[in-house]
Amino acid sequence: MANEKRDYRQEYSEYHGKPEQIAARSQRNQAREKMGLSVGDPREVDHVRPISAGGSNRRDNLRVVSQHTNRTKGDKTK
């Protein structure tokens, strides 16, 4: 087992090809489009009320923040 090489490309494809991952990616892309962020823009869209807590992709639940702000925000619903 220790001598076997991992196939990272296959692992990546299998994970990101799952229906729930495709749906999550679609929601993120829809939110970015609503807020007018173009490809390559380093900012991210933050959901004021997370989708996991019943939030939506409605414009009044979205805000544009820096990557650092969004990643350090964490899940406050726990």
C-alpha cells in the first residue's frame, strides 16, 4: 500500500464530478454572476445567511468581500 502511487487526477475527477459538487459549483457561479464578478476577480461572494442554514442566492443575501475575509469568516451557525 505504501509503495502504490496515488492517481490524483482520478481522485480529483471523481470528487468534483459528484452531483452535489456540481450543484454547489453552479450556485457559486450564479452568485458571482449576480454580483458582477468576472473571471479572474480575486474577490468572492459571501452569503450573509449561508445556504446550509437556509440562505439563498438572492441579491439581498449576497455581498462581495475579499478572499481573506470570506475564508476567515467561518461557519457561525455551529
